[in-house]
Amino acid sequence: MNPRLRLMHEALLARAGNPAFRDKPAVIVEGQPHTYGELLDKAQRLSAVIGERVQRGDRVAIYMDNSWFCVVSIYAAWLAGAVILLINPQTKRDKLGFILDDSGARILMSDGHIAKEFVPLPGSNSSFVSVICSGDFPSGHSIDCLEHLIRDTAPRSTLPTTIALDLAALIYTSGSTGQPKGVMQTHQSMLFASGSLIEYLRLDHDDVILCVLPLAFDYGLYQLLMSVQLGATLVLERSFTYPAQVFERMQAFKVTVFPGVPTIFAMLLSAHRREAFRFEGITRVTNTAAALSDAVATRLRSIFPNALLYKMYGLTECKRVSYLEPELVDARPGSVGKAIPGTEVYLLNADGSATPTGETGVLHVRGPHVMLGYWNRPDLSEQMLRPGKLPGERVLCTQDQFRMDSDGFLYFVGRSDEIIKTRGEKVSPVEVENAMLTIDDIREVSVVAVDDELLGQAIRAYVVLQAGATLSVGQIRAQCITRLENFMVPQQIILCADLPKTPNGKISKTALLAQMSS
């Protein structure tokens, strides 16, 4: 980490203030370059507006596509002393309302084309003061036009009195309770994490980093943060829905870093089988979310012949835990490597004793990147932050099962909770179940994870209909799409006559999986 940087927005100030970087593209959005100087100018103008409406530490919710104005909004909020809160634009009204209420967001930044999800505004949020929207949005509502505000406002000249220990972001992630919870990350923790990632990925200012992942997904967000910290260039795409278009821009802008998740890599390999192609300019390929199999890693080398391939493991509560040096991918099959630079990991048994080498234990993480806790949830924070090795220290208990070999390399065994990790996203089975139970004619539903090479884990829903109901699997899926983000819609829906129960009347998922596999 650059010792001169203490706050997330200082990287942008440093780059835009340096003649060597001021006119360099900071981000290229849908083929349109925007320089560091332009990014700082627009962010300072928007921060002047935000600064008039919030106080230091207030939350600014950013509910936008991967876009130029999303990037501007992130840095504008920090320049105003606010805390950013990125929300996936696929998020539906009820969940959006919960997150806005829970966070106490003061401002909502959004795109006009998804205004139906927030107009009229959730009435229960008493802290809400304004909505700022880009593009076309419904008339007759109290919404400010983002483009007009930037055009008509002078840049903010003063900096906030933020310090490194202040909150920089709330990153909402699904939880076993069925409601998302906000991971609290400070400027210090996020700056440390991005610096550590830069170090082990061996990145520099000449790199051109691709991002097809949502900025609301922390893996996507950190591509932006690393790029600005380095003075590199980010090629930002809305998604990987149209691979051919992404490939064209990769070639046009000479992308050197390709971050992906197994779903994206499976799509790449499928396209490669139809018509072979190579990206010889890619020097680093990174994977996180679900594990990348050794077989897939081997096949990717035919597409990225000159790239270092990084296998990694992480969770939102500390961003990244471990990485495997690319030179060791063949020598350490199945491993997710060792702790990232500047951090430490160890395994403990259920009784708190050290786990012997080669045996399975729960992974614990020490380092400046560990979250402060969950917003408004001290109970859940206590479950994840445990007493550490030093007096007063709190370490992150990942709740995940690992083995560690005699050389200190980690091997993922399984998850201790029921959270499903699919397409790089964490999904609460309870949240999916609750949404499906709102569908007329569904009596019971149980959602589980099943291993899937493409998705990491696929979502399977076992459904019991009301007596006499005739809903089809296709009809159920169609209604799920209206209630859930795309990545939360079950890939498999199985209609059942009944579901096994425990003695206290609860659905037994253990018995269900055993029953269905027999």
C-alpha cells in the first residue's frame, strides 16, 4: 500500500493532479474513454451537491449499472465524506427498500431505466433526503437529474475531514437469516486490501484491466479501486452477456488483465470450442467466487497462452483471504494458496484448539482488511469476529472448513453455513424460499445448493404445491424472475408431493438431499 494514501479518494486526487496521468484514460465505458482529469472534475462537481445534503459518515446508495456515472458517483461520495453503498441494479423493490431502510441512506443515486423499482420511494425510510437519477426518469416525482447537477455545479474545492478509520463502504451480502447484511469496511481496510491485491497480482500503471462484473460485487469494485490506485486503465463493460462485443474491446484497448468467475470461463471455453481464438496480450487471469477446477485452468491456457493464472479464495467480510502463486498451479492441485501479503490465516477446531496439519478445521483470518462488523447487527458480528492471538484483537472466523498442508497451503473443504455461492454471488436459501412462498399455489419450498462445474454451486428448489394446484415448473420460474435477481432464480425446480421433516416439524434439508440422491 502506498504510505502516502490514507483515504480511497486520495488515489484519484494524486493521479489527476499528476501531469503524467491527468490526460490518461482512467475508465473506458462502452468504448468511450474518460480521463483521470475528467473523472476528478465530474466527481468534484457531484460531490459539491452531495456535500450540501449529507454529513460526514452519511450513506449514499448507488443503485446503477456499470456506467460512467456509477464510477463518478463512487468518488463523488467519498470526496463529500460519505459512505458508499453499492446495490446491484437487478435488486427488486422489496429488497431495495430493506437495504435503504437498514443502511439509513440519505441519498439514492440511480438510473432512469430502473426507476420503477424505487418510484414511489420507500416510505419507511425517514432518513431519506433525495434521489439523483441519470438518463430518462418518470416525471412528477422529486428526482434531480444527475447530468444537469454535474453541468450546473462548480467543483467542490474543500476536502472532507475523513480519516482512515472512518467507514468507506457498506457492502451488503446475503445472510443465513434471509435478510442481507451490511459489511462495514473502512478507508484503511479497503486501501490495504487493494494494495495487497496489486502486490501479489504484480500489477502496474501500464496495465489495462477488464471488468465485466457488477461494481456492486466487491470483486468488480476492486478492479476499479486497483486501477485508480495504480494509475492504470479500466475497461468497464455492463456484463459478459455479449462476449463478441467484449472481445472486440479487449483487442481494441489492449486489455492485459482478465478477472473472471467460473461461469465466465465456461462461456469462454464453450465459444473457443466452436471457433478457436487466443488473447496473447492478456498477462494475468484471476478467478475467485467458486473454485476453478484444475481441468478448466489447463484448458484456459489455450485461450490465454501468455497469462499468469491466479486461483484465489475470499469472502466479502475481508475481501480476499488467499491466493495461489501462478507458478504453483500445477504443483499444488486443488489448493487456493496462502494468505495474501500482510495477513495471516490459521485453522481452529470447534473447541478453539489448533487444527493439526492435514486435518479439517475452520479458517480464521488476521489482518487490516478484516471488516469492522455488520451494520446494525452486533449479534451476527459476534459470530464472525472472535478473540484473536493478541489482547483485544478480533479475527475473522470465516465459518468455512479447510485443510492446511505442512507447507501452509490451504485446501477448501466446504461451507459451515447454508449460503450458496453461485455465479460469483452469495445467495441466502431463506431469501429465495421467502420469495417463492409469495407465489400463489406454492405450499412449501426448500432451497439447497448442488455442485455445478459451471456455476460453482447451482440453486435447486424443491416445491410442494397446494392441493389441486397445477403450476408448471416454467410458470414457477417465470414468477421467480419477477421476484428475484437473475442469479438468485433457481436453476433447478423439482415438484414434490411432500418434504421430509424433523421431529419439531421443520423441513430437513439433510434428509431431503439424502432422499433425492438415493
